[in-house]
Amino acid sequence: MAFNAIGGSAIRDLLKVTEQPGVLSLAGGLPATEFIPTSAIAAATQLVMTDDAALQYTASRGAATCLRAVAAFIGGSPDEVLITHGSQQALSMLAHAFVDPGDVVIVDDPVYVGARQAFQAARARIVALPITATGTNTAHLAELLESGLRPRIVHTVSNFHNPSGVTADPDTRQALADLAQQYGFWIIDDDPYGCLRFSADDGRRRIAPDPIPGDRAIRLGSASKILAPALRVGWLQGPTGVIDVVERLKQSADLCGSTFSQLVVAQLLSDTQWLDEHIRTLCVEYGARAAELVKSLHRHLGDGVELTVPSGGMFCWARLPGIDSSALLDAALIEGVAFVPGAAFAVDADFSDHLRLSFATLPPDLLGDAIRRLAIALDRTH
């Protein structure tokens, strides 16, 4: 295989730059460090460490306690869950399980960069659908299918899409499920952000919309965005036949995940009263940051900016018509602010005048300063 066929991640490369002192980063999709529940994790760790088995190997599918906790959290049976080393491992294993070189995989455009890398590694033929305001472009997908295209996988991020921020509506979800049933492809729905919905609710945990229905849908999730990335616990939910295939791949890849991390996550997910309040806090805080980012964009950039107002997740997808965002990034770094240029997420479309801005990591006052710096950089590029 030609290793140069696997594209690098512009975001990961950019994170090296944003670690420099004084740089305000709107680039990475990192949760806010101050909202990582360190005390709760420490308490769960102490409890887990009373069990010697926490430091032993566990089953390839995951520790039974963790499987039950995740199943209860997402709604479903433990038999339909497999624990992975973050949801990215699940995506990689699914790509290798279902894709032979040259097989078609359909993605949204703009695309989640990690998905494109996983499918490139499996040597898939990637076909892109321009995303709509209501999610995956199922009308265009239907046309491609009717013309004879036969994908193995359709990949999407249905909740608070990375990077575009849109959420698939119920009609899109059902249409995608119907097409999968008719034409026999698998749907991979990446869902690390579904709980991070800003809208008011009736006092319960802010949960994602109903998942994509049907027995051709495979849902990925993660503890990284709601608990801590370093725990490296993600999951795959799907039909038992899919679980069996991926379990065998996991055995050849790493035998099993960390029993210790899985049991810590199980403790935290099982404390539903604490978890509901924790997620509610995340939604309120991230909602306030998203609102400050939008306000600052309008204040400093005025009518020159077009954007999708975030309703959840961690990202704002913005456009500066006529501006090369890659060139803007060079000027922005001089001013001490970073973002991800839209071209990093492009498959076929031209997103050279787009920016992905992550509001999660910075508090509101620094978000305002970051956009002020961005406006100075924009003036310098004119």
C-alpha cells in the first residue's frame, strides 16, 4: 500500500502550533479542561482500585460492567455494544471490516477528517455528498443509488456535525435508514456530541435526537467529550453480527482495552444523578461560549461573516466570502489566534473561504479576544 495515500490531519498538525504560549486556539475539538470532572474521576478511581481485577486483562468486547453501563446510557442491550479505544478505533475497525480496496464509501462534504483518514487507510473510493441544513443529502444519495452506485458504507455525524454544525432532522434520518434497507449499505453514525445540546429541556439530561433507525445503522459514541479524553473509552452500538466481526478485529489489534479505564467510566455513567447534572452544566457552559463566539463574530466582522449558529456540540462553521482562510490562518497565528481552514474538511467542494471555530476550550472573555485578534489578522490580509 502507498502510505502517502493516507492524508494527514491538518488539525493534528495545527495543534502543535497552538501549544505555543500566548496562542488562543479555536482549532482543536477539545473539551474545556476546567469542566473535566477531576474530583468525580478521582473518586471513581479510588473505588475501582479496591478491585484487583481492574488491573487485569478483560474481554475483547469490553468489561461486562462497562458494557452494561454504556448500554443503559445510550439505550439498548449490552449484546449490541463493543467498547473501543475511543470512537476513532471503532471507525477504523469498521472500515477494515467492511471495505475492500476500491469499495465505495459515501461521506458528507465537508467531512469529519478522522473518517476520511480511516477510509483512506482501507483504500476506499470516497464519494462526497454536499451536506444540507437538515443533514446528509439523501435526495442526492437516492439519485446516485438509482444510477447504479453501490456504497458499502455511508458515514455521517448526525448530531452537531463536525465541522458544519448541522443536525439531521427526523425525515433525513428515516430516509437514510430506508435507503440503507433498500440498497444494503451500512450507515455509520458518529455521535460524540449528541448529549451537548444547548436548548432548554424539562430538567432531564439533554439527550440527542432519536438515533438513525433500522438494523443497518451502526452508532459510535465516546466518553471523551463528556468525561475525559484521556480515559480513551468509546463504543460501537450495532447488530450483533457487526459486533462479532469487529470483536475479532479488535483481538488482532490490541486484544482488549483498558479494564481500569472502562471500570472508571462505568462508575461515572452509572451515577445517573451526578451524570445528569454534569452534562447539564456542560450544555449551559458550552452554550454560553457558543453565544459569545457568535456575538463576537458579528461585533468584529459584521456583515462580512456568514455562519451556522451552533445549537450544540463544539463547533461553529463560518464563511468569509472572498477570503482565503489558509492565508488568513498565517496572519492569525502572528496575532496569536488559531482556527482550522475549511479546506482541511473538503472532499470535492471548495471550502477555501470557510473556517471551523471551536468555542469549547476558551472562556467567554478569551473568545471575544480571539475574534478581535482574528479581525486584526483579516484587516492585514486585505
